[in-house]
Amino acid sequence: MGRVASRPPAPSAVSIPTSASILLQDGVVIDSTEDTALLLPSAPHPGSGWGELRELVLPVFPGFPRVPPESGVSLEAAGNSDMTMRIATDGGFVRCVIRAPQLAERRSRMRLSDQLAGDRNRAALDSTPQPIWQTDHDNQVIWYNSAFAQLCRESGTDPHGESPFADIGQAEAAAGTVRARVALTDGRARWFALTTRQTDAGPMHFATAIDTLVEAERAQRTFVQTLTKTFAHLPIGLAVFDRDHRLVLFNPALVDLTRLPVDFLSARPNLLSFFDHMRENRMMPEPKSYSGWREQLAQVICAARDDRYCETWNLPSGLTYKITGRPHPDRAVAFLLEDISAEISLTRRFRSELELTQSVIDCFDEAVAVFSQLGVLTFCNSAYREMWKCDPDSAFAEVTIMDATQDWQRACLPSPIWDDLRDFVLTMRERSAWTAPLTMFDGRGLTCAIEPVAAGATMVRFARERRVAVQPALA
């Protein structure tokens, strides 16, 4: 333990007074000796009225009067005839004097208890691993515990001289808990959270070791930097918000896609401010109403935390963004922003080409069907639907070459081509076009043409036979 003032010896029991008194003026307590707390449930508070004093005294002196007496009154304590109270009046003053022979013994026990408590407190302060010290109003150390002395030895400072925390100003320390770094003689450094409490004798300082916390924060910063470098080359914009909805991580692609200033993103805006700036930059669809937009944004956050948020934004500039919300540990949430304008344009172009191809083959008089290399029907025209009375687009399952040939076979007279046609569609070998005649049950003749096309697909065409009118011979 550090420097402490010497303690005077405890006085003997003979010198301890055997009475305690309470003084009232105009029915209000104005003073009382500290020994009243040893004889009553607690010491009366200055400013208490006669009624409050009576409630305090009644458990010990049941005969305590309801109102201040006009003349002196003597009372005996309940169950203890050696303890008495004398109430004396003098004008507007009333003095209640309690006499008790056991007061000396109680006072001695209290002093002994205080001394033992002080010894326990000193032992506790000396055994705590937390450096604790006290300074005077000139910032000079006047008391310290063993942990503080050990820290001074490790840092090469004198506990009676300059404190290891001398670079922390009094005003800064008094403002609240501050972090302090202490350099040790072996080259290492220790980190502490320094807290100061003001007392009558001077500021009391408490230093709590936070080396593990500082190391964890350093590891977290390193991890975030690693993530930032990893995501720096991704074309998808990334924005990660912590549990308080503050932006903690973003990549360069996010800056390019949102057109938000880097200094704004680096200032760790909250989620609402982030989307508000995107709305102002016209980098997201304009909401119909601002109040509804705030409510919708709250729903977006909830959906993202449940991993069920995914939207496509068609921007006024003609760009198309896909935004996805993903939950992260500790109630964090990440948003992925992807420019899918090229993909959407390609899809639209492909759909347009499909529609053009469909309209072209619908102009054919022949019934046309195209099967993929796996034997799945991919195209057919309106003439095909009309001839074979089917609509593959309305089918629940894919229509295969097996399904189609069964339909054709049921509508035609027996023919040996069906197995060959199925094998031709599904084969991986080189193929050559061929034709075969068919006759439907209604007597109409068909010419079936089977031709290989690109990507291993097969086109099957059905053409009705044209009947040539025979001119009668001239006589």
C-alpha cells in the first residue's frame, strides 16, 4: 500500500460519553449527536418534524409524546430500564437526551468494526489487480495501491514522482473514461481505461486494463482492411451496416454505382441517410411519398435481416440495378448493388429475336417443330398446332420427341419411320436430312422432312401433298 496518514489510537471506553441528544427548534430537528444512530434505528435527519421523530423513536421509547410537552418528561426504553430519555423544554427549544450505560460498549464495538473494515478495505485495494491512486489538486500522487506501484516499476517511473499517466490532463480525465497507453521498459505497451472520481481529499483514479479489447479492435480493423482489399476489385457494390445501422464497410464499386461522395461514405452514415442520398442522386426509384418511403425502408431492413430482400430498380437514367439484402452476425446487414443493365438488354434482345423467329415460322404453311439435342420441343408454329391439335406452351411438363411422335402416330396410318425419327433426333452421330411419306386417317397425305440444324437440334416439317387436277383428254 502507498502512503497513508497515521491513525491515532482508539480512545478508551471510559472516555466515551454515555448519552446522546437531539435538539429541536419550533418542533423541527436542527441537530443531533452521532451517537443517536447507535441507540435508535437511525439518526434523525435535520429538518424532520416532531411526527417524523416520534415514528423513529417509538420502537425504542413507546411512551414518546404525540406533541412536544410543555414541561420536562422522563421515559424508559422498552425492555431496558437502564436506558432512559429526558425531554426538556426551554422556550421554543426542546432537547431529548438519551442516557444508556451500554453506549460506551457499543461505541467501542463500532470503532473496532470501523478499524477492521478499514483494514479489509486496505487489503482489498492492495490485492486488486487494478491500479488505483489519488492525487491532490496539484496533480501530485498522495496515495496509491500495490498494482499502481507494480505498473510504475514496469514503466520505469517513480510512484512518488511523475505518474505513468501524467500525459493525461486533469480536465481530460475528469470528462469521463479515457484511454491511456503506458510504455513499458521491455518495449511492450499496455492499454488502460482511465476513470476519475472527485473526492474531498482530491481526485481518485482507477485504471482498468483493456489490452485484450485493444488487440481485438486492432484485429477487427485488420480484418476490415483485408475485406476492403478483397472486395476492391468486385464489380458489385457492397455496403455493410452494423447493428446500429451505421455503414462500416464499402468498396469502390459502391462509389461508382451510387455516385455518392467518398467523404460521405467514410463518415459512416446511417442506413436512412444512405438511401436518402441515393434518392436525391436519382440512383434509385423515386418513392410516391416520403412518409411511405420511410416506412418502406424499415420493411426493407427487416426483409434484409431475414434474407428475403431482392429488388430490381429501373432508374430514370435507363440503368437497371439489382439490390439484394443479406443478414450478417450481430444484427448487421449487407446490401449488394449490381448493375444488370447489360444483362437486361441482352435478355430483351434475345426475347425480341425469339419473338421474331416465332413470327417468321408462323408464316410457313408447313407444320414446323424444332427439337433440342436432348429431344425437347423448343419451337413450333401455328400450322403445327392446328395440324396436330396441340398447344405445347400450355403443357405442365416439357414435350419430348417421344410425346410428339406418339401424337403423330395416333393420327396417321401405320408407318415404320417413328423409331428411326426418334433415334435421329437423339443421336450424337453425323446426320443427313431425309424425308418420308405419311398418310393421316382422314386420307390426307403428308411429306415429313427431318433435317439437322445448329447445336445438335432437329427440325421436323410436315407438308400436305398437293393434289394436281387431271385435265380430261380431248377427243
